[in-house]
Amino acid sequence: MTGQSKKRFSLLLIGMFFAFYCFSQTDSLDEKELPDHTLTAAPPALEEDFYKGSAQGGGGLVFPFSNKALRLSLQGVYYVHGSANYVLIPHLYAGLELENVQFGSSPVAAYNTNMFIYNVGLKIGYYTYMKNDFLLCYSVSIGPSLIKYTGALISPPKGGFNQQSFFTTPNVFAGYRVNNELRIGFDISYVFMGYRFNPAYIGISQAIENYNPSYANAITSYFAIGFGVYYAFAETK
């Protein structure tokens, strides 16, 4: 071969080698499993039942928490509350809350005194999904309070033993689904009042052993736990 022929032959071999190499690489890629980039649809959103109205209530045991004068003087008898609510937007509702509480003297006390508290206030709350078996409701109520006493050891003032104040009630309800509208479960409330219980006002401070007037310095608060219900109505689509 001449020098020019050798050069052409060498270029031909290089070209054939390159072609075979590219062809083999293409086959190997075809044999490999390529990642699947196919777009998949997002899962459908959770279907939810919405109700424009609801009624919620509960009741049970009540325990005085503060002040110390209240704990020494009276014990809890009962606590009940109820509200009618309107759903502002899904999961957020507002309504009117009514509460009634009674504290009474113990059987061994030297007096037979009762304390009744009536609370009326505005309520705002949040509830979870009605489609779930369990429903949780968180709410806060605030408004005026009326405190009345019976069985005092001193003569009542004009108009009776009545006091006015205000209250704030955080509440938690945890209920199990009975049907689409009704839930039953546990109800927990903790009530704060801008009222300072003072046993001297109803004449029982002298009947409390080792009583100190400083015990009446703190505000009134109490804790309640019991049975609760939640009923939804006026379903919307």
C-alpha cells in the first residue's frame, strides 16, 4: 500500500470502531431500566361534611382551684354548660355560651351555704373533620357572671347576696361518632373569674378553722370534667 492508502485504511478502521462502540452503548442503555418520570395525579382531597349550625353541651364534676378561701369554705356540687353555634367558615364557629355552677358546704361544716354562678358569654371555637370517627373541639368563652349565695350566717344586704363579675372559659371536647350529626364523649373546662371569693361576705369566715384573710386575695377559678355532646345540623353541600 502507498502511504495515502494506509492513511485512508486507518481512518476507515477508526470510523468502523467508533460506529460499533456507539451502537453497543445504545443497546446497553435500552437494556437498562430508565427512571419513570410519568406524572401521576395527586390523591383526591378529603371529602368533608359541613354543617352551618351546631349545639354543644356538657356537665359533670367541678373542683375549686383558687382561691384558698374558696377551697377551705366550699366544695364542688355540679357544673353544666351549653352553647348554640354558627359556623363562620369551615372548622371555625362562634356562638352563645351558658354556664351554671354550684358550690356547697361540706356535710361536716358548721354552716349550710351554697354558691351559684351563672355565666353568659360569647364563644369562639375550632372543630376537626366531621368525616372522622373522633371529633375534637377547642373553644374559648368570655362574658359577664352573676354570683348568688344562699344559707349565709349573717343577714343579707338589700337585694340579697349577689355579686357580679366576668369569666373566661377554655373548653376541650373529645367525642366519638354516633351518626353523621351526633358525637358523644368527654368535656373539660377550666374557668377563670375576675371575682375574689371572700367568706366574710357571707359570714362564714369565723366558722373556718385557722382561717387567714390573706386566703381571699387570689381570683376565683375552678376545673370541671364530665360528659359532653356535640350535635351538628343544617348540612351544606
